[in-house]
Amino acid sequence: MLELALTLATIFFAIYLIGKWKIFQMEGISVSVFKGLFIIKIIAALALYVIYTQYYKDRAYADIFRYYDDSEVIYNTLFSKPWDFFRMLTGIDGRAPEILPYYDIMKNWYNTDLIFNDSRTMIRINAFLRLFSMGTYFPHAVVMCFLAMLGLTGIFRVANELIKGKSLLLMVIIFLLPSTLLWTSGMIKEAFLIFALGVLMYQISQALKMGDFSGRRISYMVISMMILLTVKAYVLFLIFPVLLIWVISHYRKSNSYLFMILFFTGYFLLLGSMAPVLIGKEVPSMIAKKQAEFYFVADRENAQSVIEVTRLEPTWTSLIVEAPSAFFRTLFLPMPQHAHNILMWFSVLENLLILFIILFLLFSLKKQKGSPNLMLVSSFFVFGCTIFILSGWVTPIIGALVRYKVPGLPFFLFPLTFFSYHKWMSGAQFKWFYSNKG
């Protein structure tokens, strides 16, 4: 009963915030739509809970539980050794010899890869939330659903401003695709990642629109980038050139494809040359090693969804040659022959839906005449494609591939709507969607 009461209280408080916070108030779209989308995310979180309690019952490997369970080790020191609790929660003096035994108890504390994953951030978040949840799980899931809702709304607002008259289709693409809906609706990294990415985009959009680079707004941007850096740093590295192009194009009114191509090329060449200094490894070596680690994990855990792909060599030539196949694997897998459980069948149906959306948009092409947003929209598309390529390079396990592509999925699809048009895309004809007040 305690967990139910706390969960309902958290849900109602989140709905109250949706009704009050500015990010959810948009001209032409009712706030009730965002409240409805949040309820759908709660249902998705329940579905994820059922999946991981009925079909994947080993909590040690259940992503929605592993960080939550490890956080109990930190939380249990709160009253007996509060200084140890503070050090583990904040990381300040977090390597002191006397607290190392706590880390040894956890199953995921040392499961850390700064570029691709960092488990410690999620463990610390759960330890903090335990201060309010009294050790119950579902309030954590609701909080993460709300944070993901904030991030997705930030992405939606940016897309909706860049691509006018297609609010309903953009909402479907950004909020309701099965992978995005499911894998950002629980206590998992993708939800926190999308939160940081969306808040960062929203703050930049508002700052450029209003000319307001206040200390408060800049602090939100810095915090968002720090979250990206500590959860999945590669997402920050890949979105960073898009953000730079965004700012440059706003002040210089540039809309040149040539500028975009040269900028991306220069950025990635610079990033590749600086990688040994920044992370101590060459990029090809790091990616080839990550792929080898996935094969090791697949063999150790007898993963059923592993596929054999070309083993990467630690060279730029190998990465370039394998980039097209990596992209298409991420976009189209799994197919029906790969499905062996309910989650995989959901992914198969989603891929068929994505294929339908792409074909629909291609048949709805409409020429854009000198739109000022063309270069920026295309830059977001490049970001989505690079997420797909990187995911396809490192991940031969289809189950992991489905999740790795989540940050890039909205950015791959929403730019495609820029070149298409149907009247229903705006959603203005639906009374439940439309609102004069915003």
C-alpha cells in the first residue's frame, strides 16, 4: 500500500507540473495532450516491469532493477555512516580505501565505460531518490518517466519550430514509436539520456529565440552536457557539432549545405585526431574493442539475438567500409526471422512501421523553397545517422541494438517530415489536440 500511495502521489504531482511548467505550454497544442502522453509513458513503464518480472526474471541482468538494487548499498549507509553515504553519492573523496568494500558488493559499480556507458550515475540517482521513495521501486520509475517526458518535449518543441504545420506527425515520431516509448519509460539510462538531450536543445532554442543567455539558462545547459558526458559521452560528442552549427547559422544566417558538410568533416577529423589525448585511445581501436566486448558478452550469456557481422579492424578504413552496413542494420533489424521473444516481435513491428513512415514521407515529398531551417534540420538528420552507424559498428546483439538506436531514432525521422506534407499532419483538425490558448 505504501508503494501504491507514493506512486500515485508522484504521478499526480508530475501531472500538476505538466500543467504548470512553461515547456509544456505551446501555441496550438493543448496541455492535456502532454498529460495524456505522460500517462501512456506510465503504462509503458508498467509493461516494462511486467516484461522484466515475467520474461527476464534474473534481476542481476534486468536493466530496470540493476541500478536500483545497487543503490540500496549506498542508501543503507545513510544513518549508520552518513559521511560514507555522502561520499558515495557525490563522488567527493569517493575512492577512499574505507568505502571501497561497498563498491565490491555492488554488481554494476565497476561495469563502467566512460564513452559508451557509465553505470555509477544511475546508481547514484537511485540512491538519491530512495530518500523520498522509502525503498519502493515504482516512484523511481515515475520520476524517470517524467524526466524523459521533459526531454522528449524539448526535442518536440525544437522540431515543431523548425518544421511548421506537422505537429501531430512529429508527436507520433518523437513520443510514440515503440522503442522510444518503452526504453525511455523506466529506471534505465536511455530515459535519463533523453532528458538531458531534450533539456539542452530546449534551453539553446529559447536562448537563441529570446536572446537570453542568462546564468540560469547557461547552468541548465552545462548540467545537461555533464549528464550526457557521464551517462553516454558519445552522444554529446556527436550532437556537439549540430549545436555549433545551430548557433552559427542563427547569427550568420547561413543555410549552406557546403558549409554544413565542411563543418562536420572538419569536426570529425579534429575529434579523431584529438581522441588519443581526450580518451587515451585511437577511435578505430576503441570501437573495434567495444565490438569485441559485445561478442564476448554474447558468448558468455549465450545471447540468442547475436548476429555475425564483419569483425572490425582497428583502422579507419575498416570503419569507413563497414559504415553503410552498420547504418542499415541499425535501421532495419530485427526482421521476422530474428524474433524469438515478445520484445523482439515488438521491434519487428516497429521496424515495419518505420519503413511505412519512410515510404509514406517519400511519396509525400513537397519541394522546399529556400527554407531558412534546411541546414539545421539536415544537421539533426546527420546526428541521427551517426548514432545509427556507431550503434551498428559496436553492437552485434540485436536486443542491445534496439536500445542503442533510441537516441538517434527521432532525429533520423523528424527531418524527413520537412520535405513532406499532408493536412492531417498538423493535428489542428482534432479538437482533443488543438488549443487556442496553447
